[in-house]
Amino acid sequence: MALAIELTGITKRFPGVIANDDINLAVEAGEIHAICGENGAGKSTLMKILYGMQPADEGVMKVNGEIVDFTSPSEAIDAGIGMVHQHFMLAGQLSVLENVILGAEPTKSANRIDRAVATKHLAEVGEAYGLTIDPDDLVETLEVGERQRVEIIKVLYRGAKILILDEPTAVLVPQEVDELFRNMRELKADGATILFIDHKLEEVLEIADTITVLRQGKTVATVKPTDVTTADLAELMVGSELPTPATSASTVTDEVALEIRDLTVLDDNGRPSVDNVSLRVHRGEVVGVAGVEGNGQNEMIEAVMGTEPIHAGTIILHNSDITRLSVRARREAGIGYVPQDRHHEGLLLEAPLWENAALGYQTKAPFSRGIWFDSAGTRERTEKIREEFDVRTPDIDVSAHALSGGNQQKLIIGREMASEPELLVAAHPTRGIDVGAQAAVWENIRKARRAGMATLLISADLEELIGLSDTIVVMYKGRLVAVLDPNEIDARALGSYMTGANLALDTTAGDAS
Amino acid sequence: MTDDSLRRRIFMTLAAPVGAVLLSVVFSAIVLLIAGANPFAAYADMFEHAAKLETQVSMINRATPLYISGVAAAIGFRMNLFNIGVEGQYLLAAIFAAFVGGAVALPGVFHIGLILLVAMFVGGMWAGVAGLLYTQRGINEVISTIMLNGVALGLVAALVKEWQAKGDIAIVKVGTEPIADSGIIPNLTFIPELFGDIRNDLTGVLVIAIVVGISYHVLINRTVFGYDLRASGANPFAARAGGIPPKRMVMTAMLMSGAVGGLVGMAEIMDKGRYNPNFVGYLGFNGIAVTLLGRNHPAGIALGALLWAFLEASSNILQVTNTAPKEIADIMKGVILLSTVIGYEVVRRIRVREEAARTAARLAEVA
């Protein structure tokens, strides 16, 4: 069969990080092709390149056999590519028809919109692809799934034969997902090619004809859904050839550092993203939280940090209830935080390193005295962090964005560790950094653990979880579904727990202590 | 930091505003030529005028409220909070301060202090309304402050009318009751008099502007609060994760910005001794321009305010000498503002790239 899209050697670099590294992708005409990968694996960058939103640094892109070099999305549209973004771009006050033709309005004399032509064309498109929707409905009255259909019709109306769907199921409830998949199959039957991004593995296996897995900017495998299981896919996504942090003698004590009791967090739609979770972390213990992205792990640690409102439950740090405390009060009580996205929550990218080194600790010595910020003390501490945590930088006056990802991460780890926290909450502490920096981060966590620090660790790197943790808990759909001993489990088995496959074996688990 | 990189940093900082001024001179010359005027004669008039001591004193008098207004805006800008409402804040503050000042008689320091406090309180409260709307209802502060400007203007007009109707304000001298001498900040005319004879006074509010500038510098660069403010501006998400309460920061910054904004009208009050209906306007909006030019830096804002005052003075003299249309000064203002803002962004990008390259190069050397 002919190839609708063929990418060869696509590479895209950003300062300090390679987002796409020699990506090869072949999408056959008329198939549903899934792109899988963890957050930060390079999926979005790749789609942006494909849709002309940013140019690739290297590589060749072919659409229907012809070499293309898009400089803007309109060129991609002209080549028959349409994109449905995760966040809809619709005007609620306009009708379905008006939204569909927006920017591509057929006109009659005096530049007036030709509604008759538009309605007819819309009906043709709807019929050709089996998508029905009332063109006169106001978009704001539509359900989420219907709005998504409007977005799809919008790109079809513009003549797209190749559709890119960016995490289309992220916003949908299960019934809507079924409806979407039905539509996708019809589109395929009518000759459209669909490229869709997803990291919900069951869905991918259900709908895709071919699956390409990205990891750390590289294409690691292209597989057929009949040949793999969700556990295989999870393993491909997170990888297992990375160096393993060696387990060491247990330093777990009886003293409870953090206790989470019956925690429930609700998402924007009022559905529980963390559902009645109870958990204990002892001094000297690392509790690893395993789970496929989006199963409530992030919401749970944000609730512990105080950046996410809690619906119900109690959080106790060393026998004192911190449920109602501010983020600052929690940090002052001794919680260190390594956020999952260092650029988003961890750093002031345009500020010098020494200002970054104070973030989160600016109310305490050596960063301040009373209301006064202590620049000298801060600089001294920053130099110390730079030395002890091997942050490679010419000096501490450069901005954080000038450092490589690994060195940025070492700065964050150094900042949090240097204040000797009682509890470290770490999300993906080694994501996207090189092997050397990774080993250094692990060693730092292990050292602090020996000194009595309690750690709540989230990671998508299963080897990291198994190697560092004293206890592993698995989160699935907001609940703790299993408590596992890392000495008795491997990445493969853990992966199947994460996808809910072993759920039946372990329904009693819920309290890790 | 080495001398070389320090020199480079200074050069990069000044490149944009200096370039913008030069660009505006060239651009305005072209406009003048098209309009049939002689640009050299116009520029000569402007500089000749500015060389006079009296012009310089009046430039400082103009620059003083502009500077205070610039600092007021800068406090918010530092955390990406856009208080566009200094205009309304200072007008409302001025009328209340003048009213209270005219209604009491106290010993000097207390009288002046009371007037300043009332001005800061009213300015702060008015900005606080926008702060509340933002923190409680998530209403964008740009929109709310702009609309509150309109409300403030209406309120001021209504107050003047009300007082007139009640007979609180003598019709003959339309305005608030005059403030007794004890409430007037003494002028600083003795300073320019050291350099020669002049007929105009140097405003005593200059002292307040200097105090405001120094306090702003200390607050931003030397306190934990200043750190929190800058961090919130640099990355609100990281700031929040770092324990900086976003809502409280917005509220505090708004109150501070409004309180400083309340002082903008003081130069006029101290000069006229009362609030009168043709009170000087647009100081709030011009303050924003001055802050953009000075990039929120206490010294930069001062330079911006002086440049603005110079252009306003030039506009006056061109009107008198008739060598060029006076609007040329406004054209220059616009060109300077636009090109400076663009210039800063260009310089910022160059700097980001250079820094990344420099860091990478240094690391390659070490390795």
C-alpha cells in the first residue's frame, strides 16, 4: 500500500534538549496509526513538525510520496493534512456551520457568505464520512464529544485526507470514546488516514492498525496491535535498558513521616482523580508510586504539596495535621519538592541560578534574615550546591535556561536536598536527563534516605521505581490498587499491575503501611 | 563577573533605548521634511530651549509625577500584573487628599503627612477593588482597572458637582478648599537658584519621588517580598510550587501600586494648593510609557520620565517658535516607545542565545 506519510531522520533540537532524535515513521494510506509515548517523549513536537507549526532541523518528510517542507499550517492543509487539537478551537456563540466554515467561507457577490453552498458542502462531507451533526446547533450547547466531531468535520471540510488527532480521548468519557472510535473506523473505511496520539494503552490496542512508540525523542518500535499486550507497550514506552539503581540495605524506621488518610481530590468536572487513598511513608523509607500517566499520581502529590485543593481526607506530617496549611507553611515544615516538569514548576528560567537556588526556601536562612533577602548567603549556598551536586555551569550568574536539562535537574535536586527536608516529594526526578546525571540524582536520594529522609516518589521509569523504592504502590484510576515489594517484582509484572490487568488478584489492597 | 562581560551587559541594556531615540530622531526628521519643515531648525530649537535653566526646572517638575506614576505601574509589572488604573487612582486620591488637607489645620509635618497618607490610602483602596475582583472572581486586572478609571473620572466629576451644590466650594474659586500653608510641601527652588536666576519653582514633591524610587529599589532587590514578586512574574507556577501565595501577591502588589499611584497628583496639589476641575490628566497612562522605557528599573524609569518631560517641553517651544508642528513631539514619543519595546525583545533573544552558547562553550573547555 502507498505511504500517506513518510518521515526519515527527523531531528529537532531545543536549547539543551533533543526533542526528536532521528525519528522514522511510515504511515500507510487508509490506516489508523497510533503514536505512543510518555509525556516528554517527543510526540507533540513531531506533530507540530508534521503540521508545519515548527520546522525540523534535519530529516526528510514525504506526504503521499512527495517531499514537503512546510513552513506554516496552511501549507500542511493544502497538502491534505488536518489537525484536531486536544483543546478545541471553537467559537461557542456560533453555529456548527459557522464554526466549520470559519476562515474558509464560500462567498457570493459583494463578499457575502454563501450559506447555501456551505450547507451543501457540509452535508456532502458529513455523508461521505458518516458524521452527522445539525449544522444549525449552537456549539456551546453541544456535548464534549460532539464538539470534537465538529473539529473533525472542520478539517474534513477543508479537504483533509490525513487527520492528526492529538490525544483525542483525553477529554472524553468512555461512551464518547466508543463513539469517537466508531467515527474513526468509518473515516478509515471512507479512505481517510488517521494519525493519533495517545498514551492510554488499551485504547491504542483497540483502535490502531499500527503503533509507533516514541521514547526520549527516538522511535523505539513500530508494532501491530495483534502482536503486543499493554504490558509490552508499557515496557517499550518506559524502556528497561536504562541503568538500574541498585537496591541497598533497608533504612526504613517505625516512625511515620507522612500519613495520607482517605484522600480524595476532584478534577474540574467533579470526578475523583484521587479516590479515597491512604498511604504512609516512614522515616528513611522511599515509597514509589507506579501508574500509567493520568491515574491520579500527580494530583496526589500536588495535594500533599498544597497546590491542589483537597475534597476530603487528612495529610499528616510528623504527627501534625498539615491539611489546611499553605504551600509555604508546608515547605517550612520540611517538605522538599521536585516537580514533574522542571520548566513549568521548578525553575525561573530567565533568572540567574542563585535566584533559582532560593526558590521555595526564600523565607529561611541562609536565603533571608527576617524580611530581608540575603544575596550573599544565597550566593554562598548556590556555590555549595553547584559543587556538591556537580551542577556544570561557568558561574552562578547565568540564567537557568542556559543549562542543559540534566544540570537544571541537578540544581533542583541540590536546592531541595541542601535544606535537608524531612520529606521529599519527587515526581520523575530523572526524566529527560542523561545517564550520568541520573546516577547522581539516585545517589543523592539514597544518601538522604540513610540520613532519615522520607521520600514519596513518582516515576514512569519502572526500573527506577523498583531500584529506589522500599515499597511500591500502584495507582489505577485514582485508587491504590496494589502494594508491592520491589524485591519481588520486575518491570514487566509491575507494568501489568499499572494497566489494571492484575486488579482481580489484589482488590483488597488499599492501605500501604 | 569579568569586566568584559559587565561592559557587554551595560552595552546590551542601553542598546535598545539609545537606538530607539536615534531612530525616532531620523523618523521624525523625515516626517518634518515631508511636512515641509526644517528638521535641523526644529531640533536646534528643542535643544536650545532645553539648555535653559528654567526649562530644566520645569522638566523636573513634569518628570516628578511621571516618575511616581512609572514606579506605581512598575510594582505591578514586576509580577506581570498590569495596573492600567493609575490614572483613576491618582485622580481620586488627589481629590480626597486635597479635600482632607483643606479641611484641617495641623502642624506642618502632620498636615503634610496626613495629606500623603490619605492619598496613598485612597489610591490603594481603589486599586484594591481591582485586586479583589481578580482574586475573588478571576476578573482580568487590565479590564477592571481600565473600567475603574472611567468610574473614578465619573466619581471625581460627581464629587466636584456635589460640593459645589452644597456650597462647600466657593463658586469663584472652583475646586476644593485651599490647603493651609502648613500642609504644603516647601519647594526646592533654592537648589536651581545656586546656578542662576529663575522665575519658576522646583517642586518639593521631588523629595517624595526620590524616596519612592529608593524604597522601590530596596523593596524589589533587598526583601523577601521583592523576591516573591519577581519570582511570581518570572514563572507563576514555579512561584506557587515554591510557596508564594499567588492571590496574596496579587492583592499586595495591587495595594502597593495603588498607594504609590495615589501620590502622583501630589505635585499638582502642592503647586496649586487645592484640587481644581482642570486637574492635570494622563499622568497614569504616561507613567506606563515611562516604565516600559525604563524597563521597571528605578533609574531607568527616571531617565524615561526625564525624556518624556523633555519631549513635552519641546512640544511647547515648537508651538511658540513655529519651526515645526508641535505634534512632532508626540510622534517621537510613539516611535521611541514602540521601537524600545521591540528593541528590548530583540536584545533579550540575542542574550538568551549568547548565554546558551557561552555556557556550552565554557563547559566544552572544561571537559
